[in-house]
Amino acid sequence: MKKEKILVVDDEEDILELVSYNLTRDGYNVICASTGEDGLNTAKSKLPDLVILDLMLPGIDGLDVARGLKNDKNTKDIPIVMLSAKGEEADIVTGLELGADDYIPKPFSPRVLSARIRAVLRRRAKPAGAEKEILEIHNIKIHTGRHEVMVNDEPVQLTFTEFGILNFLVKRPGWVFTRTQIVDAVKGDDYFVTDRSVDVQIVGLRKKLGPAGKHIETVRGVGYRFKE
């Protein structure tokens, strides 16, 4: 069975050694980079299955590395787990907006990091038969297997998280979900959630959907639903 390849980008040697040791023990192939530029170049040349990315890096910082990965057609679908001492809510929201799949503040537990990585890779794996599932409602078409969204037959580029939220809401039109329920469904129930991070994802999703974004309704004091 092919080992998944994980790129770890961090300027702290102790962190690189700790993460590399634990992930290698878990059966992954681990590549390390200590600068943002090296991390970005390595990701583009090696095409890892997942990137663990520190935010505070010399030269190009982690957020710019994430932008570079998401703006390149060859690396835009590589999941990113951000790992950083910058644990403020604003940093978490910024990471999510850029398309990060998870955000773990330092100090961290290696066991928790491993569990989060397994969860992200599991979510990225296509379930059997998923390529055949197509959801259509109003003027929106969602191809779950291909991770594609069309509005009025025009493609809409969504981040992994935005796609997950839309897919979750569309499958249950008219149902109202709390922010915590939405994130649990998309990220897993061990994901760190704030009301602000979910609201930011919804704002970005509505903007990308254009006029069709009006079908995502805010239910004041509760959460969100997709209009029947």
C-alpha cells in the first residue's frame, strides 16, 4: 500500500524533528522544509498528499505559502494543516479563509496532530460511488466526486471547506443547522470552531455563488439553512 507523503514546513528544528519522528512512526513518508520559499518550492516539485504549515516563517510567511499553493492548479487541492503559536481567532479565520483544512495551535499534542491528519486524509479520499453523485437544486449543480460546482452552467471555484459546507446544506434543504453542526459535518467533531470562522466561510461562499448565494439563509440565533 502506497505511503502518503507529508511535507512539514517549520523553522524550528525541534518541531521538525518531533513531527517527523511521530509521522514516520505512523507510516508516512515525511519531507521537511525550514523556510516558506523552500516549502513552497518543495510542495510544487514533490506534490505531497498533505502539508503541515507553520505561519511564522522566515522570508515568505505561512499565509503567503498557503496562498501560493491554493493559486497553483497543481497544488490547489493539497490539504493544509496549519500549525502555529499564533492561536488568535483572527489568525485561525485567516487560515480558514485561505482554504486550510485544519488549524492546530502550538503547543500541541503529537497524538492529536496525528489524529487530525488522519481525519483530513480520510475526508479527502473519495468514497466508492461518489463520482456518480450529482446534486441539483435551483440553478446550482454539485458533482461531489469531482468536487465541482456549477451555477447556471458556469464553474465556481470553491475551497475545500466552502465546498463541504455547500454540499452539507444542499443535501438537506430547509433544515436549519447550528455553526457547530456545520463544522462537525465538514471538519470532524474534534475541530476547533468559533462562530466567526463559520460566518466567514458562509460570507465567502455566498460571494462566490453570486445571486445564487441568496439561497443560503441565516436563521438568526440558530445558524444557517439552504432554501428549499
